[in-house]
Amino acid sequence: MKKLFLLVAAACFAFSASAQEALGSRAQVVSPQINENNSVTLRLAAPEAKKVTVAGNFLTPDGTPVENTEMVRNADGVWEYTSPVLRSELYNYNFVVDGVRICDPSNVFICRDVASSFNIFIIGGDRGDIYSVNDVPHGSVTKTWYDSPTLQTKRRVTVYTPAGYEKSNAEYPVLYLLHGAGGDEEAWMTLGRTSQILDNLIAQGKAKPMLVVMTNGNAGQTAAVGEAAGGMIQPSMRGNANVRPAASFEQSFGDVIKFVESNYRVIKKKEGRAIAGLSMGGGHSYNISRTYPNTFDYVGLFSAAAGNLDNEEVQNSLKAQRDNGFKLYWIACGNTDFLYQRNLDMMKYMDSIKFPYTYRESGEGHIWRNWRIYLSEFAPMLFK
Amino acid sequence: MKKLFLLVAAACFAFSASAQEALGSRAQVVSPQINENNSVTLRLAAPEAKKVTVAGNFLTPDGTPVENTEMVRNADGVWEYTSPVLRSELYNYNFVVDGVRICDPSNVFICRDVASSFNIFIIGGDRGDIYSVNDVPHGSVTKTWYDSPTLQTKRRVTVYTPAGYEKSNAEYPVLYLLHGAGGDEEAWMTLGRTSQILDNLIAQGKAKPMLVVMTNGNAGQTAAVGEAAGGMIQPSMRGNANVRPAASFEQSFGDVIKFVESNYRVIKKKEGRAIAGLSMGGGHSYNISRTYPNTFDYVGLFSAAAGNLDNEEVQNSLKAQRDNGFKLYWIACGNTDFLYQRNLDMMKYMDSIKFPYTYRESGEGHIWRNWRIYLSEFAPMLFK
């Protein structure tokens, strides 16, 4: 078979030059190249371009974001950029070639955030290692569909089950993890690196083995774009409604819990349930945890779009939640987040009613880098 | 919450112009646009470009592939191309901007084939509908890890379970579906549209509900690039070995069957097992089905890299397979495939030993368009 394999491989390479498929075509340059000193070199072969820049979220040593840094053209028409030494992180970037923002054709690792696609790379050594696939036991990730009588439709959901779940007889706790506006049931897996974070924290003994259930929080959408009937529509911040919602996502959340608790071997008690989300999903977590009676022992609000504290019903629900008690109410926000003041105001009200919470303030703003950090810090505090 | 949502959405849009994340940035043009007459219009805003072409697998009405068709620049600097009326199909394309091959920045549907990324779109109405997500019951898709004692490692696998599997008590048949050189356990899902094809054929009553198990056929690789330890290496036709294989993939295949049959509610008999693959995976299916004793009632070779019929052991194994009997041995190949003659030679030998097979010859060559067609035709013949 070896000879035949080489024949096939050679023929496939030959095909790449043909009109038929992109199969096997090779990148002309190496990009990204992670250097030994933890800088990154990016390259693009574009002999005819007049100007090529990098748009990325790399940090200069003093923490200033670098946007639209010019690349330098070498004699062969390859444009190159080498970053400063970077902190261990997951970074993203595009190239901008004569004004057109593109993905790096040499880097197959492409992530989508709402309607934007960009490349990613990881600088290891510290935090980046938590976001990397390491040689540890891996959980399973299932994309499946649950019935939502409240929203009168089937809806898609992503379920992470930790390594060992299939062979165990134990009941597992569940973290419900909710995305923000413009996101969907894919976002926490792709942008949030949830399975890598959980695999690594569990393998290190830092987090308890748990299920993570990643829902679609757009009540008018049954699934991520491309995964719902109605064609491969381009995504938008409004969640691409493909059905007219019969209720709010929060009102339908009991359907999610019911699905999980009747299909998975999980702890069906408050002590085995956590809910957390970012931005709109932080608002969802806030609303669901205060309106579902005594259901969650752990709540995480990440850069949350929460509040509405001029409303007496909201106030009363928070007081009831306080009186019922819980183990952890964790609020995290970046100090440049546009929701920062809103979160401070919410906590001021909580202080006034002696609602116990833990506040984690970070730098930066409303970005996935923060939300990955928050998940990495929140998960280890759960179910202990 | 509505007011707050709008606030969040507006703020996120504002962020898109900032340095922080690509979150929420909107495409400048609509592309692709499927027109009412089933042509497609593609657009790229590139005011400074000198030449923009489309590289795609669109068919002109007479079936000639169109490659590197020039786009036309309008006064606003938007380049546009409208195809001829297209047959119902899944198509792929890139733009080539002044010599740089890129993905369409307005189209988030991006597929990877080995090291190439390109955009896809679907023209519905006929075959394209089988590859689309429709309003039918959907199966679940799980990425999980199985133990391979033969290869001395854990390995990643994709498992499709049909709609209704979770709630049923029935035992289901299993199709093992293998990729080609340069592919991995993702390929049949992304390029092959397996879950859409199975969802639709099952919903139409054309295929029996079955599991589809999509393995990683590169013995030296534990998982697709980016899903295995060792970093986000760029893929290659050689399967990016990250372990030194202790055996061939074919030799290890018993580990896959054992995993499936001890973890899923499946029929553990020959009549409930099918194996099929494309190119290298067709070779694997050929080798596995003739060397595993009386294990498969259904075999599919799609553009298979099979043969080796000058070898007496291979001849004897085929004769044994013939004598054991099976329900279907289906060979499909395109008449411009570089393995076409090889498949003809193999069938000539099979004729000489009265090895019963069904031959399906198609047009075109060694391309995913054919493999999707073959799967769509093969699946309905199984387990009946």
C-alpha cells in the first residue's frame, strides 16, 4: 500500500494545480511561525500588493493593542511581520491587502465571530497552554437537538461530557454556559476554547469533571447559521431569526434543563447546577438564576448585560434568590468594558440588599480574551 | 431587556471599528448572492486591486469547469461576477486578488481541504437540497476519543447517530466511512456533508436510520490538525504524523469496531456493518473488508486506491471474501479519475474470479462532488 499511497499523494498534489478542487494545494510560505522567543512571524506572498498590514490583537510589551501594523516586502514579494515577544495567549489576526481584509491563506485555523472570520494562533507556556490541546484525556463534544415546547421548535445545543463520563456510573454536575449577542451554540467552543479549557483544568485536578451545556440564546434562531433550515445565510448581531419566537430564551430555559436531566447522567439538584454567560448571556444567566426557583448554586456573570434594577419585580427576585441562598455568585468585568459602569451599579444595588457576590475586575473590555480567562477562573470554583 | 440588548448590539458594532476584536464587523457587500434563476453573484470590495478573478468549481452550461474567471470592477471599487445558471450542487470558490488566493471576506462558510481553505455555497432544488440543512429531524454528531491498543494511543473519531437514536431501544446498523489522503475525522462532515445527507435521506425514507462512524485513517495521527497535542500545525497530504504508528490503520480497525460495538446500541453482526471510503479510504475499505473475517455485508469503494492484485495473499483474501458472501460490493469511480484504470484493472481481476460487485461509473474525477454523490447513492442501498 505504501507505493500506492505515494502515487495517490503525488497525483493529488498534481490535482491542486488543476481546475477541479482546492485539494492538496500547498501554502507558499510558512505563516504563522511561532519563534523561540515567543514572538510570531507572519508572512504573505503578494508580489503585486502595494501595502499589506496586519490587523491583530497582539500585545506590545506595554499592553497597547497593535492594529494595522505595516508588513515589509522582501525581494521575492513576500510580506513579513515579526511581532514583539508575546505573552502566552490565544491571538487572532487578519491581513489587510491594499484595503481588503483577508484571512491568512497559509493558516487553516480560522475562527468566526458573528460575520467576521480571522486566523488564530497560540503562544504557549502559560495561559495559552490552557487553551491548547494537550496530551491529556479528552472529553466528548456532541452537537445535538433538544425539544423546546416553550419555543415550539427543536433547537441545537452543544454538550461537552468530560473524559471518563461514558465509563462512569457517577452523576455529574452541569455548567450551563451562554454566549453573547451575535453568538450561537458554537461560540463557546470555537472562540471560547471550552473543551480545551475543561480538558486541561480537569486533567490538572483544578476543576471537577462536569458537563458543559452550550445553548443557542437567540430565541428566534433554532441553530447557528448554516446549521438551521433556510439556507447558508450570513450571520448578524441580531441572531438571524429563522422562527418567530413564542417566548424569550430565559422563559424557555426549563426545556434545556429538562433535556439535559433526562438524557444525561447528571446531578438533578441545585448543588449540581451552575449557569454562566457573557454579555447577553450574562444577562440571561442573571435573569434565569433569579427567576427559576432555587435552581442554581453557582452563577457567573461575565461582562454581563444585566441590571434593570429600577424594576420592583427584578428587585424582589434578587431578594428571593438571596434568601434561598447559593454557593457562589461571581461577577467579572473588564475595567474598559462599555458595561463596566452598569456592572458597578448592579453591585451597588446588591450591596444595598446584602446580596452576596464575588467581584473579579480585569483589565481590557468586552472581548473573548477576557471571557476565556473568566471561564478558566470560574470553572475551578464550581461544585466543591 | 430589549433596550439593553440594543445598547449591547450598538456598542458591539462600535467595537468592530476598534482595535480589540473582529466582533460584529459587517461585510461591505453581499456575497454570495444566489439569484432566482440559480446563477450566483459574487462580490468583493477591493477598490485598489488591479485584477480580481474567481477560482471556483462552477459549471458552465456545457460542464466545462470555470477557473480564474475575471471579475468586473464597478465605479465603487466593488468587483462582481455572475455565473451562468448553475445545476443544483454544492460549489466552492476562492477569489484571486492580484495573485493572492483568498477566501471571500463576506462569506463565513469556509471549508478546509488539506491545507486549502475556500468558501462554499449551495444551489438548491435537486442534489443541493440533499446537502442542505432542511426542516427535518436531525441526528447528533459527536467528536469523541477511542482507545486503540493496536496503535497504542487514544484516537479521535466522529460519530453520527440518527434522529431518534437516543429515545429508541432498537439496535442500529453502522456505516464506517473513511476519508482519503490528507483528510481526517472531520473531512466527511465538512466536505462530505455526511450529516446533512443522512438526515435528509433518512427523513425521506430513502435510507435506513444508521450510525455513521468517521475515523481518522492516518495511523501516525491521533486527531485532525488542531485537535491533537503538538500545536496548531498546518496540515499536509502526509497526514501530519504526531505519533510513530505501531501498526497500519487497517490493522487497528478492530479497535474502532470494538469501541463502537461496546459504546453504542448497534447490531453486532455482519448484516449490520458497512464500510466505505474514498481514495486512500477506499483502499482501507478494500483491505479491511477482505482481511477481517466475514465482518461486513456492505462495502463501498469510492475512487478507491485499491488493488495490489499481483499479490497472492490479496488474491486469496478476495476469494475468501467471495466465498463468505456479502450483500453489496459497490465500486464507484469517475471516468477522468487518475485511479480510473486502476479500478478497471481491479474489476477485471474480480470478474476473473467471479467476485460479485456493482459498478457505478460517473463523470469527472477525484473530487468531493463525486464522493458526496456516491455517499448519497450508497447509503440508500444499505441494510435492506
